[in-house]
Amino acid sequence: MISIQSWFLLVLLWVHSGTSSNQPEDETRVVKGENALLGQFPYQVLLIIRLNDGKGALCGGTLISDEWVLTAGHCVQDAKSFNITLGAIDLKQQSPDGRVVVSSSVYIRHENYQAGSATNDVAVIKLPSKITLTDFIQPAKLPDGNDSYYEQEVIVSGFGQQKDNGSVTQKLQYAKLVVILNAECMLVYGPFAIKSTNICAWDRNGASACHGDSGGPLVLASDHTLVGVVSFGNVLGCEKRLPVAYSRVTKFRDWIRAHTGV
């Protein structure tokens, strides 16, 4: 928990030591989302994280080049290795769909990451080798400049919960949101949690990122430029029509370039 009002949007999973599968037992999704089509979000990454204690966690990520994935800093906390799925819209492969699954244990978390305040909540994971890009696997466009994106329509996608402690699905989900001012977001989380390195978005009808979506992409609806990384939501739950906070990618553009060359 990062404050009295907020929780990281990560799902913890039980992963038995020595098992051959890292598939999650709790398959969940974006609140009030829609099913994604194959190739609709080719930059979407699914991370099944094996932790040092033998348990695991589910997070999202964004492919930003043919060898790097951007995710949340808290998604790599105590991580031993990552099972990385690219190009998929279904947690369980029902038929050939062009997905690629690789494993990695190489990551870099922001050196000034602070778990207590979710400050600098970004990390990058290096793929074991350069991936072959296809119609279903493509890096996201990274932003230039310092646009606030206020009132612009954005899209969040992921395999996180569809509602608090509710039913589950295995399909990649997405939802359209609107960027709000950080000052508005501070009314929910306070200035301790919301900083210039955050961007917040919400939907008046209640669509929202939720547990399991951590580290996943927030992109502009107009051209899918990556503007946010899912960071945290409200402790009251994902169905309260409250904003979710994301790491603002424009504020980490230089850090990403310095560590990945992208």
C-alpha cells in the first residue's frame, strides 16, 4: 500500500516451486472493458513474474523496441524472473495466434524508485534476444515533448480484474478514458502520491484499470502514443469511478533512452 487511499494495481498469484507452468490461476481484466481484437494492441505485454519466495504476480507491460519492455517499478519488486508473452489477446492459447513467449531475468528499475510513495514507478525488462516484429507484435510509439494531454481521450489495456473480487475472464480488455488534471487527482490521493511524474485518467461511466493491470500501457486514442504506465488506484476499489494514477512517460523519456537506447 502506498498511502491510506491507494493500492498498487498488481495481482499476486500462487506459483508452486518447480512447476513447469507459470500461468495465473486468477484470470482477470480491465473494469467495464471490451474484448481486444488480435493485433489491435500489438505492443501489449503480459508478465507472469516469479518472485524470490516462489510465489508469483501478474502485471502488464509495453513493448518499446525489439528487445525492451517498459513496466512499473513495483512489478519488478523481489522478482526472480519473468515469463513474457507478446502478441496475445487470450491468456490461454486456444489456437495459433502469432504469440511469442520468452523468459528473462534482466531488468533495470528506476534508481530513485520509492515504494512508499510510488515515486518513479517505472522499470524496463530486457528480452533474451531481439524479437521478430510481426503484425501482432510491434513496439509502441514513445512521446516527444511535454504535453499534459489534459482532456485527451486515452486507452488503457490489460489482463487485470473486471471488478473487485468478482468474475474473471481470460481475454485482453481495453477501455477508453479521459486525462484529468493532476490537481483533480490530488483531491483523491493527496499531493504526497500525485506528482508531476504522474498522469491520471478516469471515465464517468466507471471504466478503469484494476488489479493485474499494473505496468501496462495508457496510450492516446488518436495514434496509440504511449503516455502512461499503470501505477496505482484507490483502496476503495476499481468500481468507484475514481481516477487511476499512471507514471507519466514524458517525464521518463530521457531515463528510458539512457538505459535502453530507445
